[in-house]
Amino acid sequence: MIKVIGVRFRAAGKIYFFDPLSLEIDTGSHVIVETARGIEYGTVVLGPREVEESKVVQPLKAVIRIATPEDDEVESKNKEKEKTAFGICLEKIKKHQLEMKLIDAEYTFDNNKVLFYLTADGRIDFRELVKSLASVFKTRIELRQIGVRDETKILGGIGICGRTLCCHSYLPEFIPVSIKMAKEQNLSLNPTKISGVCGRLMCCLKNEEETYEFLNSRLPNVGDFVTTDDNLKGEVQSVSVLRQLVKVIVTVNDEKEVREYHVNQLKFKPKRKKEKINIADAELKALELLERKEGNSKLNDN
């Protein structure tokens, strides 16, 4: 076991582990740490705790210091500079007549690098744009082409449920989502109804997947023949998954009628237990392929 704290650099961003050393760091505090991008200003979202070493990416870097009022001021100034950088980059894109959409601009805490996030159809030659931006900012420039899901995560929005998008509010990483999840929940397979703002399958389809899998495993299929607790045999007309109720067409005195039973009142051949399918790898490969098609790329100015 190893002692760590969890730090996040963006709202709903990925959580990274750092060594708190002997510092007393509380959740919600701001810290200065060193990352692959340079010195960064982050927010502690997981207080000091013991985790298994296998869950930590080595080498585990230590916290440099708890953020001081001066650090908070620097971070605030960087946010203002990002707005200016965003406007300048828009002008440069227009000047070079590049068909791309600028999503966000971000400074590292030490001002050692400026990152620009953008989307575009296909691959774009950034070289002239990078040179143009480097001449203005006099620092390292990184242009990162992202996909539509990442764009939505950064910009945010309101989902069809009326709440802030999951990816923008709390979801640190995109989870694999499959059309099978929509089928399991008996949802309409109309793409406009099961797709999010980004145009991809809604992440929330994953939230109730296990519950529906369990409830569906206890129910017969429509068209199956069952025996009721009052010794009647009939055909399943419909099922209510959440209420665990089944409507059965039974024959009483040579007349057919529909009666409703709870699943515990029925006898039937249970469904074969579904093997747990690990679709994560397949979904991730599909997403990676999709990102490549969208021209996911980045160019660093060294």
C-alpha cells in the first residue's frame, strides 16, 4: 500500500495520484505539482489515503507545495490570459484560412506552454499556424485536435434530462457504451433519442445496465409459455421490467383472457444465464479507430 492524494486539473477531469509527503492536505485544497506538461495548479479531490501500488502509475511524483495566495493569483491571471490567447488564435486561424473550430485555450501554471484544443474534419496541417502563434506568445505551443466527445466535455451543456451533461459535471473519463445497453433497457433505437449532445450514444445508458440485466434475467420473454400459481398455462403477452409484472394470455372456461401476475407467481424455464461480456476492450478499440478517422492529432513546437 502507498499513501497518495487525488488531484484534478479540470472540472470533471481525470484524477491523478501524487505523493502528499508529510504535508497536511485536505480535500478541496489547491496544490502545485509537476506533471508531464510542466508545473501545474490542481485541486485535491481525494484526501490522503492508502491505495494498492498496482493502481499507481510509477514513478509517483510528490506534491511541490500547497498553493499559496500568490499561486492563486497567478492561476487567476492565467485564466485571463487564456481568454486573450483564445481570441488571438481565432484571428490566426482566420488569417491562415484553416477549416477548424477552436474549442479552448489553456496555459500551464508556469507559462511554459500554451495548449489550444480544436476540432476539424480530417487532418489539418498546423505548421504555419504554430509558427505564427509562437511568434506572438514567445513560448511553446501545442495544438491538440480532439473528437466530438472531448469537445462536448470541455464546452458542457444541458442533456435531454434537463441536467448538466455527465461528462462535464462529474464523469472523469468516457465509459464504453454499447447499443446493447439500449436494447437491454427496451429503449427506442432511434439514434436521435439515445444520442447525447455530442451525437454519440449517451453515457448514462451505462448507469442502469446492471440493474436491467438482473431484472430481465428473472423475467420470461414475450411469447414464452408459463404456468401460473393457480395452475393455468398461458403465453406471455408483455412484461413490466421495473415492476416485475407479467401479462399472460390464459384460457379459462374455453375463453382466453389476459391476467397479470408477479414473476414470483409463475413457473417457466429460466433464461440461460448470460455470460458476462467484457465489451470494454472492443469499445475502446472502436473509439480509438473513430478518433483516428476524425483526425485526432497534435503538433508540438519545440
